[in-house]
Amino acid sequence: MNDLRRLDLNLLVTLDVLLAERNVTRAAQRLHFSQPSVSVHLAKLRDIFGDPLLLPGPRGMQPTARAEELRTPLRQALEALSQAVQPGKPFDPATADNTWRVAAADYGETAVLLPALAGLRKAAPGTRLAVVQLEPARIAKLAEQGDIDLALHTAEGAPQHLHRQTLFSEQYVLAGRSGHPHLKRAPTLAQFCKLEHVIVSTAGGAFYGVTDDALAQRGLQRKVVLSVPHFLFVRAALLSTDLVAMLPSRLVRGMPGLRVVAPPVDVRGYDMVMVWHERSHRDPAHQWLRSHIAASV
């Protein structure tokens, strides 16, 4: 109890950020404190807990065993306190001035955010939406830190411990330019393998994907001649060449200049989900945004 009397909220917030950043300079930037102020806070915390808490290491400061024990209960306590002091007024989109940050790849931008955008501007004209680059390996950390409000990802690759909502199930179709000489009708499997394909490789440079897995199970192989990191370039390539591509159906649905047919091989589709952290799970503004997006797709 004596130790509790010596603590104040600023010290606890500083400790939480230090444990997340493991760097005094970055912690100071997030807290909008000076670096000496954060160092003073750390010295007080070490005195209160009787433990160094963070020690210099080759890749930033490393938490001690005592600091690791504090991490989860401290985060839970601060989140509970944050929720306790938040006003309980309902969210009114017509008067809201929120800035939302959503992490998405170009597919999520096209298939999820674009259908929701017009309605969002009409219902909540005072809000702003920042679409940031999707970094799958950092989704959980960015959501935990509050740097993003939502992330759009495939269900299989999304962090399991975050809240999630399935938006839709996606299937692959075969697409090429209108007037493509080999897409006047759906090609046979043999014809499909002889066509020149373009593939989207978000990891960069790969010439193998889920379609190739399905073909390999039959002992077959297709001809992939172009690998690109973004769907936008695929569409441009299809319109200007005789390349073809296996693409998510929502990406090419109703797109002028393209011919879309059923592929001759069954390729496993995926579920598209939006994920978010517990910190925003019950917030009325975030609940409204999630509901609007889900109703728009």
C-alpha cells in the first residue's frame, strides 16, 4: 500500500509506453515528454519497484523478469481506467470529427473501403479516413498501440487474438482483356496451362501461388511470366497485353475492358475479415464505423 501511494498515473503511463517501445527517446516522442523527463520517471519507477525494470541491450532496452510480470496487468489496468473516464454519450456521425486509421492492401481498398466511402462521407461528413499500408507482421502491435483502428486482411493471415468480423467470402476468377483470343469461352485445363499468366506476390517476386498449388495436385503447371506486388498493376497489364490472371472476383466485377470467365481448376478462396483491438471494441464511434463498413460490402 505504501508503494501504491508513491505511484501516480503519469508514472504508470510512462512505464506502459517504455515496455512497448523499449527505447527512452521513442517513448518520450509518444508521450510528448522530453527525454530527461522520461528518464526521471524511469528512475522513480525503479526506486518504487526495487527493480531496474529495463536494462540496456543490443537491440534497445530489455525488460527484466519483474517488468515482464507487470506488462499485462498494467496494460489491462490502464485500459480499464481509460474506459472508466470516457464520456458515455452516444456517437452521432452527423456531428463527429473523428479521424480513423485503417490498414489495408490495395485489394482491401478496392473491395471493402471504396464501397463504404460514399456512404461514410454522407453520414459522417466531419470525419476523416486515413488508409495506411498493410503490414501483416505488425497488425497486432499497431492495433495495440492505437496506431490503427482497423485492419483488413484474409482470415487465415489475421492475428488470432484480435477481435474480428468476417465481411465476405471471396472466390477466384480468370480474367483477361476483352477480345482476348483465348477467352472467347472458358478455356480447357490444357489451354489454361499454356496461357501466359501474371501473379500478385505481396511478398515480392514470387511466381507461385494458390493456383499453382491446385495445379500441382493434378501434376500440372502453368506459365507465369509476370510477378507484381499490387493488384492495380495487374489490371493495367491485362488491358494492354494478352496476359491473363487468376484474380479475386470482387476486384474485376463490372470492370470495363476485361473478360471474366470461370477457371478450369478449382482454387481455394478465402474469407475477408476486419480486425481490431480490445481497446476500441466497445467504443461507440468505432462500433459505428465497423457496422457501416460491414453493411457496405
